[in-house]
Amino acid sequence: MIDTILHHINLMVQCDWSCEPSDSFNCQNSISKLSELSAISKRNLHIVFKSYTGEYLHKYINRLRLEYAWGMLKSGNYTNEKIAEHIGFANVTAFYNAFKKHFGQTPAQSKQAPLPLRTTPSEPKHRSNSFIKTTLS
């Protein structure tokens, strides 16, 4: 079930959201939508997802979006505005602020710098957590 959610999130992050309304990404990846997709209650989805990935759902989604944005920046083919639209941020200011908060540097600074190491989550806990194995079986 969680694998379905992870697959869905990865597909949504890689979609081009520039022709969609500004809140489309968030609507398609809301806890309600993901709960419906996985057939798990919202509360249990939060618990199971955190146990499985080691990250909270919202932080996981933001990290993936921003890492994808970082790759787009490094390619040199996109402006901040295009990247913000492409990955579904409401506006370039929201993208800029999220990027700086996550990476500790602005999008312009990151074009010349390597990806900071702090972006990867801690070791997933799902291998040793019997609750998850029981729930997902």
C-alpha cells in the first residue's frame, strides 16, 4: 500500500504542472487523496508512512519536489519561474522560500554548488518494524 503511495508521489513530482491551476499539485497529493488511494485512514497513513520511510509525508513530498527542482536548475535549461510552475508551486516566491529553507541556499547559489548532503532522509525503519509488516500484509 505504501509502495502505491510512493509511486503516485514520484509520478506527480515528475509531471508538468505549469498548465494546471496553482493548487493542483497540492490537491492531487493531499492526505485525503493519498488516504483514498491507499485505502488507509488519514491517521494511519501518517503513522505507517513515517514508520516506512523515516519521514513525514509532507516533508517527503517537499524533499522530492525540491530535489527534482535542483536537477532542473543544474541543467541550466529552466528559469526559477518555469521550475516553480513545472513542479506545482503556487508562485516563484513560494518556490524560492521552500528551496532556501530546504537546501540552505538560494536557487541561484545552487546552480554552482553540489547538492547538500542533508537532503537525504535517515535510514528507513520499515525493515525492522513489525507493525508495518503486519499492517501491510
